[in-house]
Amino acid sequence: MSQREEPAPGVLYVVGTPIGHLGDLSPRARSVLTNVSAIACEDTRHSGHLLNSLGAQSQRFSFHQHNTKARLPQLLQLLNEGQSLALISDAGLPGISDPGEQLVAAARAAGHQVICIPGPCAATTALVSSGLPSGRFCFEGFLASRGKERQQQLAAVASETRTTILYEAPHRLVQLLKELAQLCGDERPLQVARELTKRHEQQVGPTIAAALEHFLEHKPLGECTLVLGGAPISGPDQQSDAHWRAELAALMASGASASDAARQLAQQSGQSRRALYALVHQMVENESE
């Protein structure tokens, strides 16, 4: 489809917007946003600055995690009426760690065409600039904030052999780094990216320990993207303490006591129960500090 034919009636356009540098907005994205019938924004006030600078006059609708259920029928009705609709997030490519995913699925289920106008994405931007392996990688986004679900997710991340990408809010970054250090070991490769594409873009690493030391001294500001190196691939008799800590954490997150987790893992792996229990004891002590 050429630019002259866009935006087309009854089509949902998923439009990537800058994550920092306004120069990253593509001419095609600019054209769609200034000519589309309506725009669904994560935050109309935040996106208003960008849209006003473009001279976009389209009707705007807020669309975020707190009004998704109520807003979906309204947005689908616009498409049913033959109007064109653009979806944008506060920054980056919609549908990744935001409710845009639900709108795309609903539009497709209703028989509407969905076209993505490619644009910046913090996850891939941080990945390719990290220097860590990018041939195979995982995206985890934001982890659960607390409880067993978080412990299970952290254990899975710690044992993952592929590069993993995580998002974290600045006020929770230090805690996440402490948890990763406990499960992965201080020297696991890591880059923390913040202020991507902006004047003060920063990449902090190259290990968990180095990143933790930095952010204990310098208060984190702005959303952070973490790129974590994968767990070493080794035989069952050569696994690191970090691997066994992750396995123990997963068992305890599923409800096992410390002693039961050590006993079960010893039976499954052939490792020393005493050595595994010592690791559990270290984990508990670190949590209490």
C-alpha cells in the first residue's frame, strides 16, 4: 500500500512513535497520524504534545490499562463505520507491554485489517546496543511486582540460556538488581539502558554487580531496559551456584519450604543436600539484609 492510499477506511494502524528523539518519527508515521480519522492514545495529554506539533486534528481517545474494557467497543465501532484508526503508546511501538495488544486482537477478530507502521522500540534498541548475543533472545517486559509469581519469573529468567530483556521502573530497579545478583551471580553480563535516543542516553554494565554498584550511588531516573546475558550452558555436574539458587527459588516459589526444596532438588539432581541447603540459607540471609 502506497503512502497516497493511507490511511484507508476501516483499517487499524499501529504506529511507532519516538522513545526520546523526535527525529525518529518516520515520514509515513507522520502522514498517517495527520490524516487518520481518529487516534487511540495511551495518554492523550502526553501524546498531545507530539500530535499538536504535527498539526494532527483527528479525534483522540484515551486507551490504557484502566479503561480497556469500556473503550474497546467504541474503537471497534469506529472501524465498523469505515473510519481509519491509529493506535499509539506514550513512546515506542504499541502492543508491547501495553493494552494495544488487546485492541489489535479484537480488530482482527472483527475482520478489520491491521497495519503496523514500524518505529522505535526500547527492547530492541537496548538489545542491539548492548553487545550481548542477539541471535536468540527472550522478552519478559515488566515482572510481577511481588509474591510467588515474581519469584517464579525471576527463577525462570535466571536459568534462561538466551539473552533476556526486562523493563523496570526506576524506583524498583535496585531491588531487581539485588534479586538478579542473588539468583544469577554478581558477574552475569548485564547492561541497563536508560534515556534511550535522548541526549543523556546511558548504558550501565557490564555485569550485574557493576550496575548495582552504580545505581546504589546514583538514583535511577526514567524507565529502564535491562539486557541480561544468558545462563551458561553446562553439563549437570558443572552447573553453577547461580543455577542451583534459581532452581531452589522456583521450588520455594511453588510452596516448598527451604528444607523441602533442598531435599527435592538433591533427589532430582544428585547434588549434595547439605550444599543445596547451604545455598538456601545464604538466600534467606540475603533477603533479610
